[in-house]
Amino acid sequence: MIYLDDFLSYVKNQKRYSSRTSILYEDSVMEFYDFIFSGAEPVPEELLSVLTPVNVRGFIAQGLEKGLSPRTMNLKLSALSSYCTFLVKREIITSNPVKKVFRPKEGKKLPEFYTERAIDNYFDFSLQKIEEGAPFGKLRDRMIILILYATGMRRAELCGLKIADFDGGREVFRVTGKGDKLREIPVPSLICQEITVYLKRNNEEFPDNVQRWFFLTDKGNQLYLAFVNNVVKRELSQVEGFTGRKSPHLLRHSLATHLLNRGADLNSIKEILGHSSIAATQIYTHNSFEQLKNTYLTAHPRAKNGGKNGN
């Protein structure tokens, strides 16, 4: 497919999107061309000429007629738009046709999140297990939940975390997010104390951790996405209050919800989570990091004495 391999290489290597996102992008572009050519083998020149608003609208209509949701079609359109933007930047086409097309309106979906009571129940329960002399794996699994909730990290960011990314003196994590975007996430002091204890045990358990990964599997390998999913599901299933899905993303979303409920402003939360905005190239331009840190630590539900994080 013309320029598709170059586009996918750009997405993986320069944008550093996940494998799942790369597959979505590839499938979406291929589905568009299959819609246009009905499975026939097109002449290479035709692949560029069919990138028009009319054809994109037809692609949307067909997907909706097949029963795909507006959200699904919008994801496919985002992928197709990225492909076209890639071609525009390389002066292969003159404009992005997707930008001239109205996207299907998505119905409002109530956000999913865990209650603060459920989160507290988990940390109380898991702390008791550790105090009873549980093996290192239990300490690690609790720390995975704690870091996911305390910082709002993405799964991939957690898996790529190294010991050097934690600055105990400044009480921050340095995280490399999507598109190699670096951000700093402040960490409450009580949680920093737990991290210090964890890292000491981690070094004792895995003295040969050459690459200095923050988290390792039972066999001493780097974490992978499915491992994190399994830990979250297993850990949260032990405690009352966690109904429905049990996923790392919901811990991330729960943090954002709890911070908002406690008065943190939306821009500060976006900065903490590493969200990008179409409307602005800089989400947080007028506040210093220290102001951001103060806002975060004031609002964080586990940043104060009595958060029961342990020592």
C-alpha cells in the first residue's frame, strides 16, 4: 500500500504509539481503501486520488450502516486523518480530506471510576497482608496499584519506568509519555516513604537488575501490559467496592475524578496525566511546576496524614 509502511514506521518509531494503536491505524487505512475499491487491487496512483471528503463521508456512512458505533468510526477517522496529515507534511497530497468532514456525534457516556471508599478499602486490606509477612510479589503488586492510582500513569509508562525515574529528594516521578513527551508527577511524602521501602526490597530480590527497571515480573523480566492488567484485576477482586471492570485505566480515571472532586483545576490534572489538547499546544503555560505540585498535593486524597499508606 502506497506510503502506508512509511506512515506506520513514523507512528511506531517517531510518535512512539503503542502496538495496539499502530494496528488500529493500519487496519483503519486498509478498511478505507477496501471500501473504495471493494477488495480489488488498485493502481498506485488511484490510492491518492480517492482521498477526498466525499469518499470519507461514504466510509463513515457504510460503517454506521453496518452497526458500528459513532465512537468506533471516529477512532477510524482519527487514524485516517493522521495518515493524511502524514502525506500532507511530505507534500504527497495538498490537504487533509478528513478535516472537511463532520464526524458522527457520540452519545454521552457516564465516566467509570472507583469510589474513594473502595480505594481506601484496597490499601487498608493490602497493607494488612504485607504486615503479615507476605512475599515480595505481594509488595510489588500493591506498589503497582499504588503508583497507578497515585500518579495516574498509563500502563505503558508504568512498564517502562526505571528506578532512576523516581527522584526521592524532590518527591517526583519523571515520566516519558506519548510522543516522547516528558513530564514530572509530584508524589505525596507518605507514598515516597513506601517507595523507598519497596526499592530496597526490590534491590535485594533482584540484585542483577542491570537495566534498573522499577518493576519486574516474578522471573525478573520487565513488566508487560498483560501482566499489569492481571495484577490490577487480581488485586482489586479481593476487596469489596470494585464492581464492573477492573483495569489500570480506571485507576487513572479515578485519580482524575477524585482530584476534581477535591477542588483541583482541570488544567493541573491534564498536566499530571500528560493529556494533549487539540485547542492548545500547551495545556499548562502560566503556572510553574511548584504551583502545579502544590495544587496536586493539596487535592490528592492520599497525600495527608491518615492516608494509611504505611511506612
